[in-house]
Amino acid sequence: MIRPEKSRLVRKLLTLGMLIACLCLFTFTSSSNRVSAAACCSSCAPAYDSCVTGCGDPATSACLNFCQNRYNRCLATCDQGC
């Protein structure tokens, strides 16, 4: 007969194995089903205006360049259908 210490150890190892298997299963299945929503194109201009306003007065060229790059990225990835 198995000693009680070994029985507990085997049970703990089996539990640990099941938890690791479940973690791997959820990690691999959820990462392949990710969907990212695109912003509406109508939100790009107001976001740009808000960014420029946040740059202050007088605005630095670095801040304005950041806002322009953000605006261009928004236009490149936005959803035309909404």
C-alpha cells in the first residue's frame, strides 16, 4: 500500500499538472482569437485637435510632430464604415 506522504505528494503533483495544462490551454486558445477594434475615422480629427491643444501655447515642434504622427496612424487604421 502507498504511504500517506507519497499519496499526498502524488495528488499534489497531479493537481499541479492539471493546473499547468489548463493554463496552457487557455493561453494558446485565447491569443489566437484576439480581435482589435478600429476607431471610427470621424474620431481622428477631434483626437488630433485635443492633442494639439494639450501641447500648450506655444506648442513645441516635438509635440506637434507627435500629434501629426498619431493623426496619420489613426487615418491609416480607422474604420470607414462607422
